[in-house]
Amino acid sequence: MRHRCDRKDGTRHTRTSQSADARRHLPRWRVVTRRVSFYITVVSFQIQFYRFSRTSSIVSRIFLALAIIAVVLLSANLLVGLTIGDFGAASRAFQSAYHEYDQLAESASDRGTLEQSESRLEEAAKRLNEQRSSFWLHIWLGMSAALVTLLVNSISVTYFIGTNRWCREVVDAFALDEDLAQRSQRLKKRAFPWSLTAILLMIVVAGLGAASDPVTLNPDAADWVPYHWGLAMLGIVVIGGCLLAQVALIAKNYQLINEILVAAEHERERRKIAREPVAEG
């Protein structure tokens, strides 16, 4: 755009702004294409930011609800495990009768001794099955609690990976303060240890539960019961703390996203104003 101004001698001359002078050397179709591409990018950016801000708030609430469900399932399963009875004695009796019968069968003992051993094995198995009928609730509830706990922590890991990359791309695209992207990176690094701790602890507790199952025919199955019980109690407290820590970090990440939204909007307005020529004279 050209602007006319008066000289001291009364004559008029034409001055051209630097941006207009630069655009004059470009084909008109390229200028129009750049402007259209810029406005499409801005509109798409605003739509994505609006959806992302709403999604982030929803994710925060969903994560808190899932964390509560996971802790409730773990606590309920612990109570079920404590109230269904002691499997130690039944497991040891069954294991002893099983190995005794196995040794007698391999050594080709007399039929009467083998029948007595088989009778003791059947009686021990019957007592074990009577207790195990109520143990299935503990197994299925434990599997459900473990899967929900792993799911919740996996959601946290996926959320921070996605938002961290999103923050980096927005900061680079709008040339925002580098500290915004670094803060997002720090939040991700702070969240990962909590997620990993909860996941690994849940796997260990489930593994100890499987090791203490007498049906596995492990001679030392009953010895793993106290470890499984003790670690389960400790694990509920630790996993609950890990989930609460991740809830707090997700809330901070949401605030950071809002800061990036505001900064990007200001930068967009600044670029828009910079493209508008300023009248002189």
C-alpha cells in the first residue's frame, strides 16, 4: 500500500512501506496463497486449542474418578483376601499328601499303602477346594483391580507424552517462550516415576499372589502368603499416593496448557497487527 505525504517544499512524493515493497516483487497469487494459508492455520489452531482445552479438563476429572475406582477395588480385594480364610494349612496338607502319593507311586509301593495315601490326598484336596470356592472372588477381583490400576497409570503416561509433544509444537510454531516447553517436559519427567512405580508395584503384588496360590503345586506356595498380604497392604497406600501425585501433576499441566493458549493468542494478534500497514502523515 502506498502513502502520500507532503515535503517541506510543498511537493508531494510517494513512500512505500518496507513490507509492501517486499510484497511488490512477489506474484499476486503467491501473496494471496500465503494469506489464505495463514488464516486457515489460525482457524484450525483455534479449533484445536478449544477442543484440547475442553478435553484436558475432562481428562483430569476422568483420571481422578478412575484413580478412586482403582483404590477402591484394591481395598475391597484386600478385605476379601483377609476374610476368606487361611490357605496356609490347607495348602501345606495338600502339598504334603500330593508329594507323598507321588513318591509312593514312583517307588511301586504296596497297594494298601498307596490307597491310604490316595485317600489322604483326596481328603486334603476336598478341604482345599471347599476353601478355594470362595477364593475365586479374590482372584477375579484382584485381576480386575490390577487391570484398572495399570489402565489408569497408562492413561497418565499417554496423556503426558501427547501433551508434551503438543506443547513443544505450539511453542515452536508461534515462537513462544522456550520455558513453556521446558516446563511441560519437567512435568512429564515428574509424572513418569509415579506411573512406573505404581505399575511395577502392581505387577509384583499380582506375581506374589500367583506364587502363593496352592493350585500351582509349588511346595513353597504357603510361604509366599505373608509376603503377598504384607506387600498388598503397603501397595495400596503407595499406589494411592502415586495416583494422587499424578492427579496434581495433571492439574498443573492443564494450567500450563492454558498459559500456552493465552500466549499463542497474543502472538497471533501481534502477527495480525504486524501485517496491517500503519498510515503515515
